[in-house]
Amino acid sequence: MFKNIRKLTPFSLALLSIAFIMSISQSTMTTAYPILMKSFNVNASTVQWLTTGFMVAMTLVMPLSPWLLDNVSLRKLLNGIVALFLLGTFLAMVTPNFTGIIIGRLLEGLAVGALFPTFQSVIMENTDKNQRGVAMGVVGLVMGSALAVGPIISGVVLQWISWRALFMLFFVILLILIIVLQNKIENTHTMKPSEFDWFSAITLLGFGGILYDISIIPTSGINFSWWLILIISVSLLAIFIVRQVKLPQPFLDLAVLKYRGYVPAMFLTGLSYSGLIIATVLMPLFYQKVFHFSPLWSGLLMVPAAIFLSQLNPRSGAMLNRIGLKKLVYIGMAMMLVGYAILGTLGSDSWIACLIAAMLLEGGNAFIMMPAITAANNALPKNLVSHGTAIITTMRQVIGAGSVVVASILITAINANSSFVHALLMTSRWFIVVPLIGLLLTVRIKSN
């Protein structure tokens, strides 16, 4: 692993360090929900907006990343992204009311949404094609490990300090990091200045609307307002697509969709991310509700899966050039299939079975997500890499959010007529369909 990391440039390592700290913030809040509900006297559907709002904000900004890269120098862009994140974190840390935390999380989400496709595009552009698998394997290590260790850090901090300490921890570490790494930031991207298209930016609200609609299904259901939001959102996206095709310098160059292998790889990254994020949702429920572990132990039991993921990501990236994407995806989807099967059959009998299932679900992600992103972008010319990455990260976010909503709906619906334990088992079994869909998509991938 460390050998692979040493192959990256100092600038790439600086980007990865910043991305790691900001990525952890995605998954730390769920452990703090009960404490925040009690502290601010809010219900479960309200506190859920700390995650839902974050994800919606991310999705709104991701498609703008190619324009930002082409029009803002990397030093200014990176410093601006970090400054926005620090502002949101500071606001959430010191606010006396829950609304302040929501606003702080929205600002954090905007920053993370701008950073993810940006830093992946820059690393891709600055890496030879035959080394991209290794480089993106390290990127997968950073993103996957950050998502997995978020609940662990949250559980440890909440056990002994307070929820405000979570925000303080990220604020202090990130502030020190951006100051120390200033001399490592380089303006490596070739800029192509263009006017900011406000009309296209407004139509991008369609992405946020769809994600919002997905997120409110468990609490509000499907009603007239839900359909109205969906119709408006889809209409906005349709206008966005038509406009991008006609613009000489579009926000998102949809020509990437014409390249062979790109579309199935795009969906595969979303399906693999689904396995990773569902593991972080279901496992704490199994540990706490079935086996009655404390939040701290629930977090610590996620450590083996996080370590397994971190070990596999760089290795799977290195394997991409040797055995090709198709075989890697078969391995990853098979691991996810077995993971869900174990969870759905033995999840209530043994916490060790849950631990093994989590390792398989997260480990399967290592063989799919970043190798698929690498293979998709390897098929593109260099000037389209930022556009390809932006589209993939946006779709991955939507599929991931949809998976969480589906899990919530299944658990709630099954629990209404049965026990909570049975609901968790049945939900795990239903999610076997995800790797099965992935295997069908794999057929459309070119062999090495």
C-alpha cells in the first residue's frame, strides 16, 4: 500500500489528505442523531436532514466541477473549497440552534461536492494511463476508508466528549492541513476560460430535486407534492441536457456517454458505492439493535472492514492493467453477493457473521468502484476527463442516496408486520439484487 502511495506526486498526496478529512464528515453524523434529537428537541425526520441536506448540496455542485477547473486556478479553487468547508464546520460547531447546524452541513456539502470530482480529475490528468489504476486505487482507499471510519471516530468522540467536539476536530485538523500543504499545491490543469452559464446552473437544481424526492419517501411518502417536485426536477434536467448539447463549451460535455464502456462503468460505480454505504447503514443497526452493543463498540466493530477495504483498494487498482475491469468486477460483485447472503441468513445469529459480511461488502467495493472510474476515463481523451468524472460522481451520489432510501423503506415496511430483526434480515436479502444487476452490466464491458 505504502509503495503505491509513494508513486503519487506531492500535490496528489496533498489533495488526498484534504479529501480524506473532508470525506469523513459524510458518515459521522448518523451516530450523533440520538444526542442531537435530545439536545434540540427535534424528531428523527428532522435530524435526518443533517445527512440528506449534505447529500443534496453535494449533488448540486458536482456537475459544476469541470467549469470550476477550467476557470479557476487550482490553488484558488482548493483554498476556496477548504475555506467554505471550514466556514460550515465552524458555524455548526458554535451555533445555539439546530438550524445553524443544518446550514453548516449544507456549506460542508457544497465544499465536498466541489472537491470530489475536482481532485479525482486532477489526479487522473497528472497520472500516466498505465498508472491510473494504482492512483485511483489509492483514491478509493481514501474515500472508502473515510466513509467507513466516520462512525468509528464519531462513536469514540461521543462516548467521552460531545457532538460539538466532532466539528471542532475536523475544523482544527483541516485548518492545520491546508496551511501546511500550501507549498504543495500546483496549478497543473490547463484552463479554458468561458462565461458562467447561469441558466444551466439553475437547471442543475433538477439533480437536487430528484435527490430530495428520493430522500423524503420514508417520511412523507409519495403524494401530489412529491410528483410535482419530480416532474419539475426531471423537466429541469431535460432542459439542462438539451442546452449542454447545443453549447460550444458546456458545463458537462455529454459526449462522454458515446464512448464505449463508459455508461456501464458509470452505473457500476454507483452500485458498488451502494454496497459500501448500505454496509455503514445496516451494520450499526445489527450491532446495536440485535446484539445490543454500545455505539462505541458498534463503531469499533467496523474497523476490520475498514482495514480490509484500505488494503484491497490499492491492490485492485494495480490489478486493473493485469486482468482487466471485467474480471475485477466479477470478483467484487461475487463478494457483495456473498456478503448480503451471509447478512440475510446469519446476521441475527452471530455478530462475527455480521463482521464478515461487512468486510465482503466493503471489500467488494474496492474491486469495482475506482477500477470502473479509471477504465471509464481511460476511454476518454484528456480534455473530457473532468467531465467524465463529474458525471460519474454525480450519478454515484444519486444511486447511493437511493439505496439508503430503499433500505429505510424496506426496514419500515417489513417491521410494521414483523420484528425489527426480521426486517433487517429481509432487507439484506432484498439487496442481493444489487450485485445481480452489477453482474448483468458487466457483460457489456470490454474484456482486457
